[in-house]
Amino acid sequence: MIGDLSMTLGAMLSDSALPALVRTANVAFERPSDSYNPDHATINLFLYDVREMTELRSNEPVIERQNGRATIRQPPLRLACSYQVTAWAEPGTTGDQAVFDQHQLLGEALKAFGRSASVPDRFLQGNLKTQLYPVSLMTGQTDLIRNPAEFWTAMGGRLRPSFTLTAVIALDHAQEPISAPEVTSKTLRLGDIDGAPAESTT
């Protein structure tokens, strides 16, 4: 499911409505350490944090009805997956021009993800196409990284412009669902205790 999310975010950056600067850039997901040096203009989405959103936790089972049968599933986990997004200029570009190119590419990536509160259906990949909830997006959140310098030191790289992209997905439990015929009617019989005929209602 998390792999499907990464492919979905990559698909969003290939949208034909985006500027060519974004569409022609590579999309990478590897850790941008100090030795990271892509051979083409690149938007890097490094997944650095996955955690349950406990405020979205539900104890209510999910009931699906089809062809007279009901399938009962445990509610899925709601996971927040956070990516650190960076931009890398075309190799050979140096000085201020390289910096400006990186800033422009980063800004366009931010606009691409920030234009919608959730991922449009046409970009969804794999199992995300059938999950119960929209894949919500949050851009530029700073709750997880309060000291960027420490974050990049831990990553083994130098401090550089970036923004956080968080997507919320639903992860089904491994427990097998329960399937049974639906109850379509019931009969209630009423009668006196002295043996009088019972009345029926359905």
C-alpha cells in the first residue's frame, strides 16, 4: 500500500497540465545523502516517517453488502506517510543559476501537490484505487521536523530547501473478513398464555 502511494505521488508529477519543468524532471525516492548526485533535474520524495493517525481510529466495523450477502471487516488503520521533498537542478548548472533552478522546480512541485486537499482519482495506483477513504494531502507541515539542520545531519546530507508532504492512507487489517447472508425479514409471533391463536407480523 505504501508503495502504491509513492507511485501515486509520482503520477501526480507527470500530469500533462503541469509545466514542462516538472513533467520532464525525474522523480526519485532514495535518501538524499551528501553523496546523492542525480544525473538529471530531479524531484526527490524521501519517505521518512509513517505513523498511525490515532484521532481517526474507529471501532465500528466496515459492512459491505452485495448480492444478498454482507461482508464485515475490521476498520482500516489510517496512516500518515510523510515525505521530505527536495529539488535538484540539471547537472552542469552552477552558481546562482543552479540555486534559482532548484527553487523554481521546488516551488512548482509544491504547487502541484498543494492544489488539491486529496489525490484525484485518476492518479491513484494499485490498491489505493479501491480504498474506502480519499487519500488526503497536507503540504508544508512542520510538526515532525522542528529543526531542519538536525534532520539533514541525521540524513547524512547538507541543509537544503525542502518541504514536507504528508499523505493519509487506509491500511486494511490482516484479519480475514466475515461473510454471511443478509437478514431480509423476521417473524414475530404474539399469543396469550392460555393457548389463544398467535398473531404473526413480519
